Amino acid sequence: MTVTTERDPEDLTARARIRDAALYHFGEHGFERATIRGIAETAGVSPGLVRHHFGSKQGLREACDEYLVALIHRFNDRVRADTSHTDMSYIQQSRAALRPYQRYMARALSEGAAASLFDEVVNLTEEWLADMKRPDPPAVPLRVRATIATAMAMAVPILYEHVSRGLGVDMFSPEGDLLLSRALLDLYSHPLISPEEAAVLLDALDRTAHRATPAGREAVPGPDQELHDE
């Protein structure tokens, strides 16, 4: 069995082959059903070598997450470095680079794993949101906004079959990728409701929350407050 992925320049070593095989097996079978023996067979190495490099199956999953975090960081750095926005090809390149790992990310995230991967994308999203200027104050803290934005963005490729059906074209095809990019730009640049409508809804939401909490204690922190567990 051959696993086809975009190779990182780092190597084609046994360690990299094992990691790529693990990304495939975890994505296809889930973490619990994937086996060290099966991963080793796909990578063309012995199970002992897998344990030598990664210690355990959990250590191997952590290495997979670290690899994807590094990959996302590289493309994020490219996007932030391009202030002219004259060449958008890196957007398609980033999606193409992550495409082989979509099944892994979908399974890992749905299993409640890949926390470091999700959290790091939230961190990057925070940086983007912090740089954005808006005339009205946010209704919730920056971390909350970044978390929800990350969840929404990561859901698009995870829901590949459904999104492709809705688009009427394979989301990962050149035509589908262009349509997706245009749709995202349109959504990001045009609010679904006006700031005035949002203010009315927020006021109603706050009044409802105030009535539902003991002694009128604030239920949801404002943008300058931290979230704390009771």
C-alpha cells in the first residue's frame, strides 16, 4: 500500500515514512483501530522501529499533529508576508498541501483529539483578528471569536462531500477551489446582518441571559473579560 502526500522538504527518512503511514491509518481506521503493526507495514519498517522513533501510538499521533501544525505555520507565514495580495495561488497551494490529511483531521477532531492542532490554529486566527480594524467593539472576547472562526473554517474541508454537493462541483477540483474562495471572500466581506440589527439582538440576548442567571450575575463575559470556570 502506498500513501501519497506532498512531501515536506525535511526528509524521506524512515521516521517521515512512519509518520505519513500513521496519518493514513489514523484517518482511515481511527486511532483505536489503527495498529502499530499496520502502520509499520505501510511504512516498510518493523514495528520495533516505530516504537524506537515514537515510543507509542500516542506519541506517534502527537508527532502527526506537530507535523500538521508546522505545515499550517509555513502557509500562514506566506499569507502574512504577502501584503500586496497580487498572487492568490498560495491559497490553493495550502489547501492542496493539507488535502491528503483531511480524513485524519476529520477523524481526530471528531474523536476529541488533535487538541494541539486545533488550539494552534485558534492562536493564528487570534493574530489575524487582532490586526483587523472594526468600528464597533466586539461582543465577545478575542479568544472566543477566534475559536468559533476556526471551527467554522475547519468544518468546510471536513464536510467535503456535503460541501461539494452543495457547490455542484468537487470542492478539491480547480473549479471547486476557485468557487469556494470566491464564496468565502463574499461571506467575509458582507455581513449577514447589519451592526444595528446585531445590536438589537445582542441587547435582547443580554436581557434574556440576565433574567436566567441568579441575582442577575452576568452569564457571558464581555470582550475584555476572561472566561473562568466556576
